[in-house]
Amino acid sequence: MFIDEELVGRQEDIELFNNIGCFDNLEGRLTVWLTINQTPKLRWEFEAAKGDYSYNSLYLNPPPKSLTSWEGSNPHFILEKPKVTFRGGRRRQIIGYAEQALYGNVNSDAHYFEFYIPNSDFMREAVGGDLEAIIQELKTDHITAEIGQGWSIEFSTNQKALDWLTPEKQNRGSMITWKINLYQTNQASISIENLAVKSLIDARQLISNLCLMLSYANGGYIQPVYGIARKFVKSSTSEIHMEDIAALAEAPLIAAQEELGQGFIRLFGIKDLLEFIKCLPSFQRMLQTNHWLEKWPLILEWYFQALPRLSGRRRNVLMPVVANALGTLLENLARLILVDEEPNSTLKKENEKLTTKLRINALLNRIGILGENQLVDDFVDIRNNSTHARKKSIILTELQQWEVIYRAVQWVDEVILWRLGYGGQYRERSLKINRGIEPRYDIYKRDPSW
């Protein structure tokens, strides 16, 4: 299941396994494919050659407990949670899908990892669609960022992937557009014996957390579909080489390219992206609290509903839907910041009693943004008209109301970025201009423990 990097980037089916396998008590030919487009999935076929086979009993029995390579194979191949969709036929064929495919010992210690991720639209924004220009600006094609605990990531894309993401192309589905290498920060100066190690499962969890944070920047869910673990090994002649020891393929929940919204990363914001990735330790600490762990998935869902779509993609055009999502977002963020994370019990109780307008104003004041009172009043009126049957007269044109909506999207961005401790530029949300701005919030108003 160790597959070539060029194969991973293709849109067609990639064959992961084609050999003798076991389906519970049956033995036969097992073939497994990883499909990237239109949506990631793991598809398998099994033809029974040995063992008792009963068409009727297979339908009556519970789902298979195991679908693996044959017992004596090394390294071992396992399909996690295989689901059967077809049984029978003259070929004694069984077909289905699975959540994960594991190859080798995924719990073994390793030094170096590679992960492949589809639909990273924030990369197209960050490089402005011109990879060569960014390489010249950074004077390197190795884009790296430290993410804490002695580990760093090196990430890359290619011009073909950036071109595929271009909105004008109106491509649909998924394609690998981003590669992450995870390694120990100063491994060049450390002996093999002293190198930090992780298992592929642990590394996958770290990259999953990173992708959960980057999904916010991407305007839609991203996760890796394939990962590989490598280990430095010293030969009998003391030469050091790298060996593949485990691999993992899966079918995660991601957003199709045409469903991605326009995230906060500004055009040509590669340095801002690097600054955002450095927020990962803060994000991980944030998710260690029950209130953020519970709310972050909901915040992402509401945020994706509220984000503007780029030209040529399916766009959020119904103002009531967008306004409702934004209102829910801001009220929940206000609850998290002003109540759940407020150490002063008296102030906590006072904040709970605030009306919606006062709550949003208090939230903006908390992060250091002042002078938005009229815009907050206008937004709450638009949101209430979107929610309730009884309408209030609003003396704003539809275009002016959309400008208020866009400013509310920016408030959400500013609250989240402030909470994460982000210090770079971000996109100014406006119908009229498209530029990056310096933070309007006060980073020093954050709690030092965050």
C-alpha cells in the first residue's frame, strides 16, 4: 500500500491492495482502491476461493468483523469498519466500502510522516495562484512552520493543483492539492537514537487537529486521505537511510471544491498562512476546554453557511439564511468569550442578561474593537427580520444590507483570530474592495493562559 506520490495526486482510482485476503472465515482475492474524485472513498472487492460460502447466510449474518490480508502476510493490511453493499454471483463476489485502510504497524515509532490533503483552497489564495512568484518572494520552495513540542511541518503544492482550484475553471469534486511533511524541528543535528518519535496514529491525530483549524481558513472541511510513516535506520555499514513502515488511507468528511467559501486568508497571504499555522498550540489548548470542544464543530457549520462563495461556484444568495447563521455564530461566540471564559462571576452573570445588540457590542469591545454600534444595530434588525414573521422597517437598500452582512462575517473572523492569538493580516469583508488589513483587535486583551 506504499504508493507513489504522483499516483496520490491523481483523480482516478488508486489501487492500494491486490492480493490474497480474508473475509471472516473466507479466503480469496482482495482488491482495494482509494478514490479521490468526486468524493474520497475506499472501495473493495473480495472473491471467495476457500471456506464455507452461503449466499443466504451471508445476508443473514452481521457485518464482517474483519477484512484483511492473509494471515501470514507481512506487513499486515486491515480494512477498518468494512461495509458490504453486494454479495453473491457466480464469482462468489462481495463488494463494499470501508472507513480506513491500514498497512503495516501504524502504532510503531517513526521519525517522518507525509500526508496528502484535497481541496486546500486557502493555498491558492495564499500564493495568489502563482506558485513561482511566492517561491521567489520566500527564496525557497520549502515552506515550513513550527507547530510546537519540537515538531515542524513542511508543506507544498504545485501549479497544476492551484490551477485546478481556480474558480473560473468551475471544477467539481476533489483533487489532492496539498502535501504536508511532519518531522522533528532540529533533526539534522540530532542522532537517530535521540530523535523524537510518534506513531502514524499519533501523527494522524496531530494533522487532524491542524486540519480542523485550517478548515476554518479554507471555508470548508479538509482532512488527509493518505498518510505514510517513515523511520531512519542505520545499516550494518553505519549508513543512514529511511524506511517506509506504515501507511493509512481513509475517506474523511471534506468539502467538495465547488462548495468552499472564501476564507479569511487574503490574496498573496503566504506569510499570513504561516502565522496562522503557528496558532496550532493555542487551538489545541482551546479544544481542551469542554465549551470549545463542544462548540467548534457547530461554529464551523454556521460559518460555512455564512461565507460568501467565489464567482462561478454555488453561492450563498439568500440573505435570511446567511443572517441567521451569522446571528447564531455571534451569539455563541459571545457566550463562549463573555460567559464561559469570564473569570469574574459578577461580570459573567451580567453578560448573561444582555440583549443581543448589547451582547455583540460587548463582544467587540472585549476584543478591542470600538465604534461599530450602528452597524451592530443594523445587523440585529436584519437578522431579526430574517428570523421572525413580524418585520421591522429597515431604511437600507439591499446592497447596503449585504454590506452589513459582510461586516458581520468580519466580526466573526476577528473574534476567532483574536482568540487564537493570530497576528497577521486578514481579508477585509466588503462588496466593494478586496484587500488585506492589519488586525483591528487588541491581541493584548487575551488571557495569558490561552
